[in-house]
Amino acid sequence: MSKTAAVRLKQDAVTVAVPQTQDEAVAAIAAIGRHQRERTRIEADMNDQLALIRQRFEVEAAPHLDKIRALQQGVQVWCEANRAALTDGGRVKHARLASGEVSWRLTPPRVLVRGVETVLAALRQKGLNHMVRTREEVNHDAVLLEPAAVAYIKGISISQREEFIIKPFETELEEVSL
């Protein structure tokens, strides 16, 4: 084969029914709508059944959860009363018992802020500006309004693609009072 031979592009054969007329396309879109609605019905039935199953098992498991919580509280009270012995005078933060392990740990500190505007004003008034975060970011809406202004800036690109969407017509049933 010579180097100048044309390269043949292969494409998979279409294995689906392709409408040949506008009427057939209209019928296919209507069929898509019917199948979507049936799928939604099946999904709703599934969710109804799952909710019933979940509720049944939650009711069945609830007494066990209550017992677990009561036992946990009892074990914690006993461990707190015997903490010095269990932790070797505070040298360790855990204890191994015959049936399991107990441990104490501090959670990471976290900051809770209520009344953000008031707190920010108080921090600024006290000269604690380093505790106020100012966030800079690219304004995507402004870039889209002026694409020519950023056309040659490395790192910014504007992309757009075309999607093909089929939306079968649907109407909702009106509620009828009886």
C-alpha cells in the first residue's frame, strides 16, 4: 500500500430504526413520551415500595437503637467514673476491654458565627481585619458579556456546544373535585 493512498474512515452501521418521514419522526417522539411516562410510573411505584420496606425495617430496628443508646450511655458513665484507671492516669486516651475498646478524643476546633454582619463589623472595629476573608474570583458573567476583551488571555476559554433534545408534549391532569 502506498503512502499516498486515501485513508478510509469507518463508522458503525446504524442499528436503530430511523424515521423516513416527518410523520414517522412525530410518531417516534410520541413513543418516546409514552416510554418516559411509563418509566416515571415504574420509578414512582418502586419508590413507594422502597418507602414501605424502609419504614417496616426502621420500625423493626427502632427498639434495638433505643437499647444501643441506653447501653452506650451506661458504658460512658462507668468509663468516666473509672477513667483514671482505664487510661493509666491519663497517659493514654483509650482502653481495651474484653469485648471492645473505648476511647476519648477531642474533635477539631470549629468556629460558629451567628449574625455574620455584626461579627464582621466588630472584627473590623477591633482592627482584626486579618480575620475577615475577602474572596477574589473571575466574574464569569462579565466574561460572557465581553468575550472579545478576554480573547487573548491565556487560561480563559469560552466553550459552547449544541445539544439535541427531544421533549415530547405533555399535559397534566386537572384536579376534579367530586
